[in-house]
Amino acid sequence: MSDETKKGLKSPLRRQLLMGMAAIPALAMMPRPSFGAGPATSAVNTTGLAVTDSEVTVGILHSVTGTMAISETGSVQAEKLAIEQINASGGVLGRKIKFIQEDGASDWPTFAEKAKKLLVNDKCAAVMGCWTSASRKAVLPVFEQYNGMLYYPTFYEGLEQSKNVIYTGQEATQQIIAGLDWVNKTKGAKTFYLLGSDYIWPRTSNKIARKHIEGHLQGAKVVGEEYFPLGHTQFNSVINKIKLTKPDVIYAIIVGGSNVAFYKQLKAAGIDMSKQTLLTISVTEDEIDGIGGENIAGAYACMKYFQSLDNANNKAFVADFKKMWGEKTVIGDVTQAAYLGPWLWKLTVEKAGSFDVDKVAAASPGIEFKGAPEGYVRIHENHHLWSKTRVGRAKADGQYELIYETADLVEPDPFPKGYQ
């Protein structure tokens, strides 16, 4: 790993999380509610989960070490904030949430191993976790075999639906297809160079992107497509190809610490993103924290959330997040989607009147979270969320400026016809 990538992984924010919760949230200063006044444990826990009269245990499973730590650290922070807030407001069915945290260490077999521990040994009532599709695919058989419930926060390629997963990020129709339509319409883009990290999500996402570009955007074509191992740091060769090809759009799906090297090398090579359109669906404010705003300013991102969203829910969320994790912290799309997980689980458990996974799964469709920082979300029957599609433009200060959003919530469709 290069020095510049290591630097991105060693920001004060990252060190803070690896050392534990260094900042005391304002919520901790509030009077704590008493727990144990909820319904009888025998009535709300019939399957042997880690539920007592006063506590319920959940799992947090993300990478806080390795190349994906730059992306997943924010998810851990958001989930801990949500749990703090839920406990301060009385918990879930009169029970305080206790969490057990495990490190997937940017290694997919490790994710599967830790998922099994959380479900079989720790008997967690739910798990908030994963980031990459590779890690999700690794743990999915474990959750289905042992009947656990996973709240998965990352935008992803779709083409999946499970009773045992609530997908709180966007799928392809809400992000990939919508973003390509936007850049084609507003920029007149006809030629695209596709880049990605070399695993399931970027390859499948670019397969969907290619089908949409060549099959639905009149006169458009893909002029290049390349992939790089996770943690890769040498991009000068492909940057030279981009300079020779001169695509209308660089479509970038590089993930994790590799983004630090990629965007610094783009700038060093003289690619001016005020003139060259770059559209990413993988760089949130969390990654910009390591990349440096000056190295990505001018790039566009298609996602459902940006820290700068101007609504009351988000202003309160950002303030609470910074109180807990420090004023210099930043909040990206997946971090916000991770924050939704504990809240959606709480609302669903209370609707079901039970912690039992089968009952929670059955009660999930139609659950609304009106306090979502992105504004409002609702769980679809396919276990994905209705949400808006938004486009932002990166500024030198490390935030995205909102420049487009759909008027209405976009219905999730994880299996779009013609893209499978």
C-alpha cells in the first residue's frame, strides 16, 4: 500500500474509531431511562435470541482495518450513534440495545466467520453490517442458514433479494441507471470510460451501465473498461489511456483506499474536472476525507444522500454526529444509510411486537422512518427502500453541493427487466 493511501487511512477520525469511542455524545449527559418495563421476554423472544428483560444484543460487523476502513468506519460510527439515541429514548420494547462489534478486516472469509459468531455464539437479534458486495455475498448464506437479520447500508448492484436482509442503500435503478440518464441529458454525454475495483459490485454495476449506455442512450458507447485489485495504487497507465481516448465521461466505481491514489494521480496528470466530466457512484464524503477535497473538486456523484442536504432531520443528525465523533468528521451516503439500520429495526420490532426474525421480516414492508436524515424512507415489499435519487458536485471543502434530485421517491427494483 502506498504512503498516500496509508495517509488516507490514518486521519484523526480513523484513529479515533480504532481506539474506541473517544468523544462523549451529548446524549450520554441526559438522564437515562430505566429498562425492563417492556413485555415479558417469553412473549417477544421465542427463538433463543440474546434478549433479556432489560437488554437486547445486536451485532456491528464492518471493516475497521484494511483497505475498506476508509469507507466503513463511518458506518460503525453512525450505527453507534443511532443505538445511543434509541437507548436514550427508551430502547426497543423496553430494552436497552447492547452491541457486539466485530472487524471484517476487509477480508470476505473473515466476514463470514464473524457473521456466524454473531448469530450462533452471540445470538444477536440483528446485525448491522458489511459494505462491499463481496462481503455481503460472503455472509448471506450464513444469515439465511441461521435465520439472522442483516441491515446492509451500501448502494449496490441489485439482482438480489432476501428475507434475511434489509437493504438500506440504493440499488441499480435508483443510482446507476438514473445517474447515467442524468449525465446523458444534462451533459450530452455520448462516450464513457468505465473504471472499477475488481470484485462483484463494480463488475456487475458496469455490466448494467454498459447495457444502459449502449441499449438505451441514443448514440452512446463505451470506449474503455478496466478493473483494479482492491488496494491498487498505480493508475498512471489507465489515466494515460483516458487522456488519449478523451471520453465525455469517466465513470468511476473504484472503492476503498485506492481512491486516494486514483484522484491524486488524476489531478497530477492534469485532468481538470471542471472540464472533464467524472461521474462516480462510489466516492462519498467519507472517502473524500482521505482523498482531499482539492483532489476531487468538480467531480459528480450520484447517490441519495449528501452531508449538505438542507432539511431539519439532516441538520440535527449532522450536529449529533459531530458532537459524538468530532467537529471535523464528515458524513457520506453509506454512513447515513447505516444510521437508518438500527432505527428501522427498532420500528419494525415494535410493529411486530417481537424480536423473532421471521416476525420482523414479515413486518418490514411499509415501515416508515420519517426522521431519516435523507428526508424520509419506506421499506418496500422487496426489502429495499423507497428513496430519492440525487446528484452532487464535489467542492474543495470536501462536501458535495446538491445540484439535482428527483421530485418523488424512486421505487426500488432490484431485478430491472433487461439488465440481468
